[in-house]
Amino acid sequence: MRILLSMLIASCILLQGCSAHPAFDDSGYTQRLDAVVDSIKNNPSYKRVPIDTDEQVEQFTELTYQLYKKQISNDQFVQQMLLEYPDYQTSIRWLATQFQK
């Protein structure tokens, strides 16, 4: 339950902290982001990636938007995320699949 609450808070931060990012003008992306948050609720093995600062949120938004728009591959997304969060490989790989549905 604590993980779920953390993700919901992180989702709110994403929507407020990066509201100027073009991703948030794309209703398809925001719907996908909402669906990912909902999917996390049903994934008890998901380990929350510590995306907490404005800079981290911006980077995550940019990478997930590029992935969503198919401007980068799943592998490129995973590689970039692992540079910052090497201990979260399973969650990052799972996120990559969620943004490409």
C-alpha cells in the first residue's frame, strides 16, 4: 500500500512539476501515464524508482515521452534509466513495456 501511495504522489508530481513539457499536451501520453500508474497497483513486485527531484521528473518525462512516441527503443530507454538507477533494472524494464502498449 505504501508503494502505491508513493506512486500516486509521484504521478501528481509528474503532472504538476512538468506541466510545461509538451508530453502533457498529448492526451494519449497522459492516458498512458495514468494506465501505467493503475498497472503498478496490480504489480506487487514493482519496486518504486526514486524519481523525486524536479530534474529527475523532467528526465523521466522526456524519456517516457520519447519511448511512447517511438523515438527511442525499449533498450535505449532501459539503458538511459539504468545510468541513474542501476539497482532498479526489473522495474525499469517493466516500465519500458508499459509505455509501448
